[in-house]
Amino acid sequence: MKKFLVIIGILLLIYISYRIFRHMTLDEGLGKKIANGAVILDVRTKKEYHTGHVKGSVNISLGTIRERYVELDTCQTYITYCSHGLRSVKAESILKEKGFKKVFNGGALSDIEEIVNTLKAKK
């Protein structure tokens, strides 16, 4: 039981650290990048994209990104997102392997929507 509580404590600490890091660094930075013209890249499937997406986002699913990355400009800034944030991490990694320097993980759809809505409210 003690080992279980230690593991839960460690996981909780990692999660809290991640959320603090995300809030302190990435969230504010992503908003600035979007305001400066970054392309929001939805890496979910077409079906998921059509159920709801960030207005103006480009849909290239994680399953096709290894072939379709050539449609993207390596000089452009991209922010990837998906349903929960896992595929967007993988897409970011793939694009960086392909030579893209300005690719950032935006996390989940809800995270990106919050950032975009905050930007709209500031206007």
C-alpha cells in the first residue's frame, strides 16, 4: 500500500509540474505565436476534424503526416493539437525530424480553443 501511495504521489507531482510549466511558458508563448501568424495544425482524423475544430486550422492527420508534410512550409511556425495532446506531441516530433524548426505542441483541442478565445477577447 505504501508503494502505491508513493507512486500516486510521484505521478501527481509530475502532473502538477507539467501544468505549471505549461502555464508559465508555453501557453503565453503560444498565444503570441498565434497572434503573429502561426498555423494551427489539427492532427486528428478528418472525421474528428469535422465534428469540431479551431477555425482556420489545417487538418493533416497524424496517420498521413509522414507523407503530407511536404505540403507545409519549413519556414512557417506551426502549433499542433489533437483530442488529448498525445498525437500532437508525436506530430511535433515527426515534423522536427523532417527539418521543421518552428513546431510547437499545443496539446488538446480544449487547450488551443482556450488560447484562441483569450486572444479574441483581447481584441
